Amino acid sequence: MIITKPREWDRILANLAEVDARRVFVMGCGQCATVARTGGEDEIAEATERLSAAGIEVTGWAVGEVACHSGGTRLETRRHSGSIDEADAVLVLSCGAGVQTVADATSKPVFPGLESVFLGNVVRHGVFEERCQMCGECVLDMTAGICPVTTCPKGLLNGPCGGMWDGTCEVVTDRECTHVLISRRLAEQSRGGASDRVLAPKDHSKQLKPGSVNLRGERGERGTRRGTAR
Amino acid sequence: MSRLRDALERGEFVVTGEVAPPLGTDMTAMRESVATLGPLCHALNVTDNQGATLHLSSLAASRVVLDMGFEPIFQQTCRDRNRLALQSDLLAAWTLGLENLLVVTGDDPRGGDHPEAKGVFDIDSTQLLAIARGMNEGRDMLGREMAGGTGFCLGAAAFPEAEPWDVQRERALRKVEAGAEFFQTQAVFDIEKFARAAEELRPSGVKLIAGILLLKSPRVVKFINERLAGLMVPEHLGARIEEAVDPLAESIELATEQVRALREIADGVHIMPLGVDAAVGEVLAGAGLT
Ligand code: SF4
Ligand code: SF4
């Protein structure tokens, strides 16, 4: 899931002041931002209180099913068109993808209410960890299922670096060095991979922005799998 | 031809030193270091934004060492440049007459003076060694023939004391396969661990230059233990410096003992004087090297 963090509140107020917004509609997201406890109903209630305290009226709010889903978000904005029309701006408590989806669905100025930080594993309720940066060229086959691109703070494919000491990482000193973990697991499974060869430099063209995948055919039918991914 | 490579190949016990380029353009202090250390060493490392802190580039500073009549070891970290910049700097270095190259990963920017910087790490040090070896054979990293190649004596870093050793050993052997002709090691405090590394790495043909750090004061010991990644001063040595009446003299004595012990098992020593350049001559003389 996408992990989000609260955005600096002063910055949000400054954004709203820029467009002289006295009345604001607030939108959350029923998926990631709800699980991350940054853009669910509770956080919207909290934001509403803070906005009121700052003298800004909240004309309404909604938590759509998935903010980054274009169709769903369009439907949600239509459903609340009355209170959105009354508002001077929309504040979105979701990841940046959701903010943009909302911005496409309304003609009102739309502002981000959160900071999007990473694609996270849910370690347990309320504890998230970044394990994959979606590099487009997975090396987990050679690294015993431990991602060096993401979990080594330097993203080195071949390690450890010179800062490792007693199996501990130089940068995040309460973590074990990714490359020690990889070597250990490969050895436990009697496998080669990153332990017995030099992994080649990454092909960064595999993650050129913006990414796009189209599983529909040229005429727009579903599931023809002729689309391209970049 | 690189005098360093020549000496290593002849089996001579080599001595390398280290100078740091300035933050700014005034080279006076670095020139003084070069003038002191140059005559004592086969070659001098010129650091590259060491500790992820801003300094004048190793490329320009290495050329200054060369112009002063000494042999530089051009250092290049993977932290600050992508593969295009790394390759073009290697080509530039060769045309500037720099014949020795030490590639290192580089400390993370979060520990340096520009913590907001993006660490590049497009290429890691093992990959960069392979690229440099390709350039020595006249090819860029895509395998294309270039109009003129390089002929670097290729070095890398090794870490004989950072456990787990089995992981370090494999990593060092990969670096040798990728092209490392010599290693300059992290500071050596435990001669037995260095001996273990020498025994297991030298059969690959790589030369091992042992790092010697002048622990000139209790403050330096504290700094290493608290702030420097990948290194710890063992308690008994730290205590020796802390309890000494004259810590500098004690550190010179300690370094001399270390060099003497390493003469039997290493291919050379790399002395990091931490500002007390004047002591290096004393250490080498004490160890019978001058
Ligand atoms: S290598 Fe790492 S970042 Fe790349 S796809 Fe695999 S897990 Fe994700
Ligand atoms: S210690 Fe290991 S995990 Fe940490 S930055 Fe170095 S190689 Fe990466």
C-alpha cells in the first residue's frame, strides 16, 4: 500500500490562503490513507476541526472507495457536487495519485493534505516498512528475496559497503546490513546469486517516468494483454 | 607506467599516504602535505569529497600532486556521480596523467555536510572496477571501442576487521575478479585479522596495502568510535592512547609497531596521518622503512 504522512499544517493553510479559500471540501481515501490513518473518517474529522479553528468552513466531506481510481472519484465528486460547488477549494487527504485524480475530476483548486512517502509493507497494524521501490527490473531472484535496491540505504547491488560493522548498517544503525542478510539467506538455502557473482548495473530506463500500463487492446477491449508497460 | 604498480609487481614494500583537497581554491595546505608526504611515499591518495563533505575535486587536486613531482592515487566515489559522469571523469583522469585509481562506494550523504543531497550510487564500487578495467582494454561500459583507452592501476577498499569476515572475503574476491589489482584496507588494529585476510586474499594475486591510522589523541579515538562508520578502535589500544602522558608520541610508537608487524604479511602500508604529516617520517624510520 501507499504510505502517507500528515503534511505540515501551516503549509496547508498557506495553500488555502493563496486562493483565498474560506470554504473547503475535504476528501479522503478509503484504501491506503485509511489504513495508514492519515485520510480516513477520523482524520477528516480532525482536519475539519482544525480548519474551523482557522476560520475556514467545511462545506462537506467524502471518503471515496479508492481516491486514485478515476471512475470512482468522478462518481464521488458528482455525488457531492453541491457541497463542492459551494467550496472555494478541495483538500485531499490521500497520496499524490489520489490528489491528482480529484484535481482531474473537479474544476476547483485542489490541494494535497498529506505527504506521500513510500510503497509500504504492513508489518503489523500501524507499522509500515518500505521493501520495494518498483524498479522495473526485479533482482530478488538473485538476492534471496531481500531487496538491496530498497533496503540498503545506498541501494547498492553489490555489498556490503565499507560502513558495515558487525553486520550492522552504516546508515540506519539499528538495522542489519542488507548484504549480510542476503549472504546469510543464500547460504542457508545453498544458493549462489549475489554471493558468487557481480550483479550488473541497473537499467534505469526500466523505471522512466511516467510509468504506464495498458492491458486493453487498441479498440479499448479489456484483457487483450497487448498493452505496453514502461 | 604507474610507479605504484611497478613497485607492487617488483614485490617492493610500498608506502602510500593521503592528502585532502581544500574546501575552496587555496591549495597551500594541501601542497604542504604533499611536500611532506610525497618524498616518503610511492604514491599519495587524493580523497574525493571524503566523509560526504564538500571539497575541491580529486581530479584537479590529483593533478596538483603530479605537477609537484609525486604520484597521485585518484580516488573516485560512487556517491556523487552517475555512470556517464564516472566514465567521463575516468577518461579525463587518464588524459591528465593520473595512472592510479582507487574506487570506493562513498559514505552516505546523510552523514556528511550536505545531508539533503541525493546519494547517486548509480553504480557500486565493484561495478565501477569492472567498468574501469574495460576502459583499460579500450572499451566503455557498453562494450564500445573508444578512441583511446586508459591504463589505470586499479585499486579498491577492503575491510579485514569488519565482521562477518566470510561476507567481506567474498565481496573482496568479487572485486578482484572485477579488476582490483590492489586493496588499501581500512585501518588495521588487529594484526591477526589482517593476517587472516592476507592468507585468504593473496592467492587471488591481489596486493594488500594495510591501513595505518595515527591515533594522535584520545579525541580521535572517541571520534572514530562514535562517528566513523565501519571502524572501531579496540579497547586496549584506545586505553593506551588515553592513558599516555604524551598521546601523540604514544600513537607514533603504536603506528611504528603496527608497520613493523605488517612488514612481514602485507604488500605495503597506507598511512592516514590525520593532520600530523610530520610524524609519518618518524613512523617509517622507526619501522626501518627509510
Ligand atoms: S528489485 Fe527491489 S525495488 Fe526492484 S522490483 Fe524487486 S523488490 Fe522492487
Ligand atoms: S551497511 Fe550494508 S545496508 Fe547499510 S548502506 Fe552499507 S551496504 Fe547498504
